[in-house]
Amino acid sequence: MLIGALQIEIEIPGAMSLKDKRSVVKSIKDSCHRHHMVSASEIGAQDVWNRSILGFAMTGVNGATIGAVLDRVTQRVASTPGCEIIDTTRSIAHVNDLSVSDEIDTGSIDDEIRLYAKEIA
């Protein structure tokens, strides 16, 4: 299994508030997920009103197919009104090449769950 990851940094010159920015970012994420079946998330610059770093990911068995889909995602973002691409980074890795720890720190997960429970209470 292969994993494709794409990071796109965008500028949103017309945004005058975080609300304006979130409208553009949500549109991009929803459109890319709907048309290309990729996972999409804002992964950086969340509190900056005119800039965002978006992350897209997908899995597959063919690197050429994954690359083509990530290229189409980049084209879709580039054609989105109200935003300009500043930088992109793309990588495709085989799952066996990734270093994954077999040990999970359940203590820190439990701490995060408790903290979240306090926040919503």
C-alpha cells in the first residue's frame, strides 16, 4: 500500500477576517474531498486570516495514480477563486518505508480525552 501526501500553502488576499478565510478553506476542502476522494485538513496557520496550509492524503496501490490525483487536487486549488498557491510539497511513500512505533502512549491519550471532556463540560 502507498500513501500520498500533499501540502499546499495558500494566500487568501481578499480575506479580511478568519470568517472570510474559513469560507475559502472549507470550500477547497469539501470540493477536493468530493471530487477526488482525498482526506483534507487545514494543518497550519489556523489563526492567520489571509493564509492557510492545507494537507491532503490518500492511499492506493499505484504511485502513478496517486500522483495524478494529487496533481488534480493542486489544479483544483489553483483554480479556486480568492486564493493563490504559495508553495506545494508532495510525497508518496510505501507503508513499509514509514517508521511506525508499535508502542502507544495510552497515558497521554487518556490525558487528552480528560482535557477535552473538561472543555466541553
